[in-house]
Amino acid sequence: MKKLHITGGIPLNGELSVHGAKNSSLPILAAAASVHGKTILHNCPQLSDVDAACEILSSLGCRIIRTATTVEVDTEGMDSYHVPEHLMREMRSSIVFLGPIAARMGKAQISFPGGCELGPRPIDLHLAGLRQLGLNIQEEHGILDCELRQDKFVGTHISLSFPSVGATENIIIAAATAEGDTIISNAAQEPEIIDLANFLNACGAKVYGAGKSCIVVHGVDRLHGTEFTVMPDRIVAATYLCGAAITGGEITVTDIQSEQLNSLFPLFKKMGCQLKEEHDKVWIKGPQRLRSCGTVRTMPYPGFPTDAQAPWMAISCVADGTSVFVENIFESRYKHAGELMRMGANIRIEGRVAIVEGVKTLYGANVEATDLRGGIALVLAGLSAQGETTVSNLCHIDRGYEQIEKSLSLLGAKIYRE
Ligand code: EPZ
């Protein structure tokens, strides 16, 4: 198994363009299954999760053509409503294929999605919403056998008990070609929801209010193909900014939508970073030594993003002072803490709370990625640590970061994969 080898202590320097958003491209690829004709997606990141989504579409009979960051999906030949279990298990977000497959085929047969390192990943909100829209779902031995009660979904009012990103996406896609109107209350407001709505509207859908807590979808007869550019990845942008912060470096991240990072800028400044924010790029200069930013509570958007919690914990490990994290979104998203402690971090976990006592320096060690964002936190720690760090289980990191060692090398890091 390959590992990343990182020699720490080198400040990052330079400019980096941020690739397309994993968490936007995945629901949009799923939605493409409900479109009649050809979808051309630009700025699609080259990630293993995107590979998995393309494999699911191929298994349904869609024709996929990929060149670098462009993915073309032609659904004319779509002839199946069954997703093989091994593909469903590849990633958590495969559940978002349920709505589009049922909308297109009237039926769907899928297994529960892959378990995830972040604690139990229930799908009750997805299933309840789709049932309310008229999908009969039989659950047996981990297989979901689904069939529309009528020939289309039927619009209704759905009130989510939690603003689940995936459930909001599943419901919007199903509602797009439903009979009548659907209202989604307490919908997720993440930027990726807006990107999905923009994609669907480009296909002829009528989705209003995306990005707000109440979304209205007027069902249309069918969706036609379109050409669309995926938004930039806000979490990847945040990660590289953290890289400059933890190494006392100075970088500019470009091709982003900086307002999506508004929850982080005040915290970077509180930790002693200098920032210059423009609409599509951000310049950051890290201090000689970071200061703690106090308490970080992860919240649904526009609050502090849970996906930035692990990277943020990494930079807090070497900040002067005590930092407190409260992980409000996932049940168990601190698996990276144990690996950070191998590098000399001082972290105490109490349930959903993590207390980090900043240390002057971390030390290189052999550590293992536990999940996507936990893995990148170890890379950030390695960039700052004294000596060499190796990070294994790179499959986690490759799910969400394009050629991480290449991008960091471009910024001056001493890092290679072997
Ligand atoms: C999306 O996951 C993202 N993944 C996650 O990013 C992100 O952390 C999460 O949203 C929150 O922002 C993709 O977009 C592919 P949720 P999702 O449904 O849709 C509970 C990354 O690192 N819940 O908003 O799975 C759930 O257990 C990944 O890129 C239910 O209880 O997130 C969790 O505690 C990690 N029942 C909370 O809601 C349900 O039916 C948030 O989940 C669905 C969710």
C-alpha cells in the first residue's frame, strides 16, 4: 500500500487553483440519471468517489465519456434500475441515486449505502421523504426494493427533522419531475444544494429557494440534457488555507467562491493569520505561531462546516492555548485525534467534545488515515511536524483531494507518494 512521505517545517508558498466540488459533482451525477439525453459536466474533480458515481451510472446502462475534468452522461440507453451492492457500498452518497433512478424508471433496487467512519449514517430522512412523495420502499436484509405507487412521484409538503444535505438532494431530484408541487421545510442550505438546483433548472426543472431553509419545486414533465460547470470545492479551499496557517506560509487559493468560507475567515484572523478575501480568491499569511481560536462548534451551513473540523483540529494542535471542538453533525468524527496524538498532540475527547491543548511542536510519525477529512488533517500535521511523517490508507484522502502530493509540492512542500 502506498504512503505519503512528508518532511515537515517548510512554509507553504505560492498559488493554487481549487478543483471542482466533490459534494456538488456527486449529487449532480446522480441527478443526471433522471435526465433524458446528454449531460455534460465541466470542472468535475478527478476523485475516486466521482469514479464510483460514474460506475453506478454505467451499471444503469448510461454511456459515460470522461476527459480530464469533463464527464458526459448519456442516459438514452438507460435500461436498469438495479445498482450492484458493491457499488452502493463504495460511498455513502450512493443513496442519492435512489430518487433519480425511481423518477426515471418507476422502480429502484439498491442496497444500503456504504457504512462510514463517521458513526452510523442512517438514511431514514431520505426514505421518509421519498415515501411521502409516493415511493413504496420494502427494506429486507439491507436491500431496498422500491416502486412508485403511481407512474410519477406526487408532490407534497415535506418537513425535515434535520437539515440533511443528502436527504434534501434526494427529495429535490425526485420532486423535479413529480406531479404537482413539493415544499421542503428545514431543507439543507449548503452551497452544493444551490449548485444542484442550478443544474436541474438548466435541465428544465423549476426549483426555487435553494440555499434557503424552504425550497419549492414545481414538478415538470421531464428533464432534458444540458452542459453545466460544477462549483469549486470549498472544503478543499479551506484545507489549503489551513496548510498555510499551520506552516507559517503565504499562499493564494484561486477559482473559488470565497463567500462560502465566511464562517472561517474570522477564526483564521483570531488565530493570527492575515487574510485578503476577494470574490474568487483568498490570500493568507500564517503567523510564526498560531493562537487558539477558542471554541469551534460544527453547524449546518452557513455555520462552521463539519468537514473542516478535522483540518481545524490539526492547526489547533500547534496553536498557543486551549481549543474546544463540539461536533454537532456526526456522532463520531474524532478518529483522527488518536493519530494526531501519535505526533505529540495533546487532545482529550469527551463524547462530542474534543479539548486540544496546543503544543509548541508536533513530531513526525507513521500515522494512518481513518477517513477523508481525518486523513487530510494528518497531512496538515505532517507539514508542520519536526522530521518525517508517513500517512497510509491513502484511499480515504484520494476520495476528496485530487493528487494531494502534487498540489502541495507545487506550494513548496517536501512530500511524495511511494
Ligand atoms: C454530506 O453528507 C456530505 N457528503 C458530507 O461530506 C458532509 O459532512 C455532510 O453532508 C454535512 O455537511 C456529500 O455531500 C457526498 P447529512 P450527508 O445527511 O448528506 C444524519 C465529506 O467529507 N442523518 O447532512 O451524508 C447523519 O447521520 C463528507 O466530504 C440522519 O440521521 O450528510 C448526520 O449525523 C463527509 N438521517 C447528519 O444527519 C438521514 O436520513 C448530517 O448528515 C440522513 C442524515
